Amino acid sequence: MSADPQADFGRDDWTLASAQRSRLYGWFSRLYALELSDELFRAHFAEGRFAPFAGLAELGLAAEVRGLDTAIAALCAEPLPRLELAADFAQLFLLDAKAGALPYASAYEGGEAASPLYGAAEARMREFLAARALAIDPGFREPADHLAVPLALMADLAERAARADDFAAAAREQASFLRVALVDWLPRFAERCRQAAPRFDFYPALADLLLGFVRADLAFVDDVAGGAVAAQ
């Protein structure tokens, strides 16, 4: 993912950036969909450091990456780090809004947390899915506006866009989706993750990194959509 899409940016760059962005969105989606498995924990967070996508620091997110590194180091100092993380996941995402940070866009409509679930945001996401003949995995028994869903959809959009003939148009579609599905409520979600004060800082740090990534990605696709690209 290029930090400066205006510098000699063309189709090969777009294809590479789309693949990288798809992997990142998919990775974030998996982390919010379910408690971390032993396999995923070992693969990404072994030896107390954030392993999979160190290139995030190049997007101006060095502070957020360091925050996640620090949180993982503290977590991995525990005898049973994955179980500790599962307890924090339950506190934040599986209890009520007062005790945690509900991962649903509807919970933050109107500018405040603890709004009713299955609100307008959930309906918009269902409409988006239906318009593209997409469906949520039957095994994922959550509302359509659960954070993992728009993240997974962005992974799919980015992967499909890598093959698009008009990548400026594909970028416009992604920018529009990010604004509708994520940008408005992610800052309040990240704030709630901090306010809920789980035992470990992993999920608050992850939310800060996700927020920074989404903002950087929106700026990227806005630049591409605005025509700041080399001749195709």
C-alpha cells in the first residue's frame, strides 16, 4: 500500500495495494469476529510482539503499532495469555454496553453509545449485502453491522478491485463504503474500548490501530478516486 498514491501510481501499484489492503482488512475482521484461537495467537503474537504487518508503521501508524507491541508483550508475560485475552474479549464485546464496547454500528448511532441494536446501520448493511448478492456466513450469528462484517466486506471489495478495469471507480466505491459503514462510529468504538478498561490493553490498542488504518486507507482511496493516478 503506497503512502503516496500520487507518485507514479499505476495499475501494478493498484493491484499490489489492493492485495495488501485486502489481507489487512481480513486480518482485522478475524480478530473481531471471534476469540483468538491458539493457532492464530501463536502465528501472529508469538514472542510478545506484533508480527504480521509491520508495514503499518509506514502509513504514519508507528505509535499505534508500538502501542499494540507493548500490549502484546505485557499479555505474553502471563502464564496463559490466550485465556487472558479471551476474558477481555468477553468483557468488551459479549456483555452490555455499560461494561464493554459493543462492536455494532447501531450501538453508536446518534453520537452516543448504548443506542438500540438492529438500528438503521444494521439495515443499511443488510441492503448493501443484498445488492451485491452477498451473505453472512450462517455460522456467524451476529447482526449485519457487527464490526467484523464491514471489515470482511472491505477485504472482499479490495480483492475484487485488484482486477477492476476502472480502478478509480473502484476506489470511489470503497471510499463511499468506508464513510457509510465504518468512519462515523469507529472513533467512539475505540474510545469505549479504552473507557471499559479491560485487564490488558490489547483490544484498546487494536482499536486504535484499526481506526488509524481505516483513516489512512480512506485518504488513500480518496486520492485514487480523485484521479491522482498515472495514465492507465
